[in-house]
Amino acid sequence: MYEHRKQPLASTATFYQRILKNIIISLIIMLICLVIGVTGYHFWAEASWIDSIHNAAMILSGMGPVIEIKTASGKYFSSAYALFSGVIFITNFGIILSPAIHRLFHRLHLEAE
């Protein structure tokens, strides 16, 4: 079976490095998703570049749409992008918080033994 080896809690510096690494990963994911949204709104919803950036950023942050979409392809894209953005928004919280949650569980496990 599984042999458990008791490991000490990581140092505070290591913990902060893990948090920073996860924030950077999360920002990269958000940037990629923003690029997807901007290009989609520009080409399928026929919005200007600045309106595409504004709308994609607002949708991705969970705030909601700000431009009126008149094309059918734009409405299909906007619907899919809104669902996609909701998942990404929640996923990024998980990515950022995972080192803290892991540390909490590790600390509780060490106290229980």
C-alpha cells in the first residue's frame, strides 16, 4: 500500500514563491482568454478593436457585456465566450488559492498526527 512519509511544512518563502508562480500562471491564462475574446468580438461581432477589448475584459471579469451585438455569429460567439469565461474565472481562483489550501490541509494533517 501507500507508505506515508511525514514532511515538514514548507517555509514561508517557498509558500510565497508558489503563490507568485500560480498568480503568473493565472495571468497568462487570463491573457490568452482575453486575446480569444478580443479577436472573436472583432471578427464575429464586427466590433471595433477598442470595443472588443472592453467587452472581452468585462465578460472575462464577470461584469457582463457592454456593447450591443447585432450579428448572429457575434451572438453565438458571445454566448459561448460568456460560458467559457465563467469557467475560466472560477478556475483561476482555484489556481491562485491552491497553494494556500494545500498548506492549510498539510498543517491540519501535521497537527492530527
